[in-house]
Amino acid sequence: MLVVVDVGNTHTVLGLYRRDDLLDHWRVSTSTVRTRDEYIILIQEFLRSVGGGRSEVNGMIISCVVPSVLDELLGLAGKYFHFRPLVVGPGIKTGLPILLDNPREVGADRIVNAVAAYQIYKKAMVIIDFGTATTFDCVSERGEYLGGVIAPGMNISMEALCSRASKLPRVELRRPKDVVGKNTVHCMQSGIVYGYLSLVEGLVTRIKTELEKDLLVVATGGLAKVVEREIDIIDDVDEFLTLKGLKYLYDLNS
């Protein structure tokens, strides 16, 4: 079995593959104080939940944007599995030319998503990941990573508004009935939700215009299905896109 781990700034997702089948996945909070021993307990419970054991795991691959967490995961693999996992980063084979000024600057999760999406769709596309930040990653029809956009996520926008404007309350993040609010709460909800949806629509439109292509739009991440219901520019949603990309990269580099 293969353990795949995607460490984001807010959540960490663990997946367990047996050959090409994703047996199960867990989503936990990303913590910079969780120790390798705590990760061992977590992994043990994860394996137990699918009826597996440590002896069945013969590989592990990690995508991580939080360096301190990566150190603990490497410690987990060495102490519990007795091997060094594959880490997505410089030097790993991706099969995806990165056409940027400095390819090393691209986040591991963004590369993994781009690799997975191109392997699935084989088209020119933009991949939107609705996470802590909302990222837009562009891939050519030849499978080249062209670059992208990084924007604040919806939750970050709400937190920034509440923390920097002392008279504004914290409100539930939900879509109000009307765009024009009649009270402070509805005004804030309209600005965050409809403003965020307009940001997504506007950036996709500008990307398509700049690249002069009718790109396929693929979405992933925690808010992907919510956003898809509100706008019509998203062609497909794949909540397991990152895990699929990690599996592909492990096979490619094994």
C-alpha cells in the first residue's frame, strides 16, 4: 500500500492507495506542534480503519508547504515505516515542463494538481484550488506549466475584514439572498461571497483572454463544490485531484 500526504496551510489530507484504488482518505488540521509520535498514532488509526497494517505499506509520498511539519513526517516515516518517503520538490520527475522564471518557487501542491489534471484531461486548462489561498494554475495543451495566480481564500478575506475593521462583527460565511444588503451582516456577507465569486469569474475570463484559449476549468479544494453551484465557469470538480497527482508522481519516480 501507498500512503499519500498533502500538507496545506490549514488542512492535511492523508490518502491510502492499494495499487490504483484509493481505499480511504482523512482530513485533519495542519499543526506545527504535532510530533512524529502523534503522527504515528494518527497513521496507526488510519491503517486500522481500512483493515491494514504497517507491514503492508511499502511507500509514501509527501507534498508539503509547511517545512516544520515536513520534518516531523520524515521522522514518522523513518521511525515507523523504516524508509524515507518521496517528497515533492526540486529534483523530482514530474513530466511537466515548468515555464517560469524560477521553477523552484512553485508550491508543491500546485505542481501536483497540474500534473494530475493534465494526466486526466490532456487539454489546455486552468486548475483552481480553493484552499487557504485560492490558486489558479495554467497548463498548455502540450502539458507545460505556464504559471498562475495566487489570491486570498474566502476565509482569509473574512478574517482580514473583521480583524482590521474594529466596528465590523464576525459573521457566518453564507450567501445572502440579495447582493444589496439591508444591514451590516448582509452587506459583509454579500461583499465576501459575491465579491469572491466575481474574483473567480473575472480571473478565469482574464486568463482565457490573455492565453487566447477556451481553457478547460477544473476545480479542487474544500470550497470547490460550493463555488461550482454558484457560477457556471467550472467544467469539472475533483476533490481527490491532489491525491491522484501524488499517486502518479510516486509511480513515475519509483
